Amino acid sequence: MSANYKYELVGVLGFPVAENPTCVMQEAAFVALGLQWRYLTIEVKPESLPDAIRGVRALGMMGVNLTIPHKVAVLPLLDEISPDAAIIGAVNTVRRAGDKLIGENTDGKGFLRGVREEAGIDPVGKNILVLGAGGAARAITVELALAGAGRITVWNRSAERGEALCRDLKQRTSANAHFAPWRGTCPVGPDVDILVNATSIGLFPDTKAMPDVDFKGARRDLLVCDVVPNPPETRLIKTARARGFKTLTGLPMLVYQGAIGFEMWTGRKAPEHAMRAALEAAFAP
Ligand code: NDP
């Protein structure tokens, strides 16, 4: 048998990036399928991103993930941008197609899969209240709008960001989107089907924090979702569950967005159980 010492390379470019857990999940997937691939966690300063993308091309890397602060800055450096990533205005996954680098965004798609497959809810026609208007909120609301959500209300502290997101949703997806400035407590009314915390409130190490929401008027079959993946159960999720609501943590979104990226890169079905187990072990206290 002839030897093959060549590895296919993928990875994440970010700054800072050392604590990004994606390598744990992707490397577990390569091991599970016996693939000769490696996922590298690479620190790239903002001013070095153009050189880094030239490096991705020169090294023949099969793709990369982008994280803070590169998700928007990478757009002009790529050959094509997928239609949903263009509306979101950010790329979290780059895949190679021949000599071309294509920008994708898998965050919202990962979230949607969690809603459909783990919570068993179809977002078509649903009334959705989203807290936040940053990168995660943009990805989630664009995919929800494209999937046929009935109404999307965005609560955000910064009015400028929230209004810009709702304007993009209305103009570019024809969504029924509304902005509400976040002052004080956010009431969850009986007309809300799905509440999504897409802010970073509650993210490790600030695990005691929780978005200021009032569930008094909420319906009993409300679905409460949190995008924060670490800790795996945020205070919001624990509070919602204690009140009897259905919940969806940030872990499925993280696993599914990674699984979608894995499938784009390798063309193989992602071993999602192995990926999830690896992340759970990484996040264990
Ligand atoms: P951004 O910095 O782009 O956005 C942060 C958002 O949180 C903004 O809307 C910001 O409001 C809001 N926010 C932060 N702190 C507060 C506060 N104290 N009070 C009110 N609003 C606040 O971050 P991302 O969108 O990239 O990330 C948000 C979260 O999503 C993070 O926890 C991240 O870990 C998670 N995430 C999870 C993924 C997963 O797969 N599970 C994937 C991607 C992200 P304002 O605009 O007013 O500043």
C-alpha cells in the first residue's frame, strides 16, 4: 500500500481565538470518520486578514471559519458570497469550490435545524421575539425570515443596530419585521410563539446574568431559545424550564452550524453525535 502523508486543512481565523471551541468538535468528527483532515485554530490580527486569505488559497485549504473580528471584513476578499450570507452581511464559513472561495453563513441555518429537529417546531407563520441585533441575531432572523416566519420583533439596546436589521429584513426578505428599543423589562406577550436570546447576556464567565424579560403574559407552549452555548444551560434556560416552557439551548445551534460546515467542506454526512459529545466534554465544569 502506498503511503499518504497529506492532510486536508481547515480551521478558524480570529483575534482573539485561543478559546474558540470549534476545533474540538471538528477534530472529533475527523477522527470519527477516519478522515485525514486537520482543523487549525489560527490567530490572525485584523490588518493581516488579506494575507491570511491569500494563505488559505496558497495552502489549498478546503475552507475556514471566521470569528471575531473577521466575519464582515472577509467579504471583499472572497470570490462569491451565498445569497443569505450577503443579506446577513457576514460570513462565518468559507468553502472551496475549485479555485474559488465561497462565503457562507451557517449560524442561522444551525439555529433553524435546532428549532425544527430538537424542539419539533416549524417556524412558518410563527411570531418570533428576538433579543439582540448583533451577528448571531442577524443570521437567525434572516434565516427565520427566509423560512417563512410570520412576524419578527427585534428588541435591542442600540436602536441604530436594531433598526438597521429590521430595515434589511423588510427590504431584502420581505419579512414582517419590527424594532422595539430595549428599555427596562421586555414583556413576552401571549402572541409570541418563540423567544430567542441572541445577545451575549449570560455567556461565560458572566453566568449569573440573564436578559430582563417578563414571562407573566406568555403562553404555556412558548419556546424559549438561547444562543449562548457556554454554559450549556444559561440562567434564562433554567428559569424558562422552571416555569414550564419548552427550551432550546445554544448547543444544538453550535453543533448544527459546525455540521453544516463539515458537510460543505468534506461532502460527507457529519457525525453529529461525536461532535456534540466532544463539545459537551469541553464545556463540562
Ligand atoms: P455581537 O457583539 O455581534 O452582538 C451582541 C448583541 O448582544 C448585541 O445585540 C448587543 O446589543 C447585545 N448585548 C450585549 N450585552 C448586552 C447587555 N448587557 N444588555 C443588552 N444587550 C446586550 O455578538 P454575536 O451576535 O456575535 O454573539 C452573541 C451571542 O451569540 C454570543 O453569546 C455568542 O457566543 C453567541 N453565538 C452562538 C452561536 C452558536 O452556535 N450557539 C453562534 C454565534 C454566536 P447592542 O447592539 O446594543 O450592543
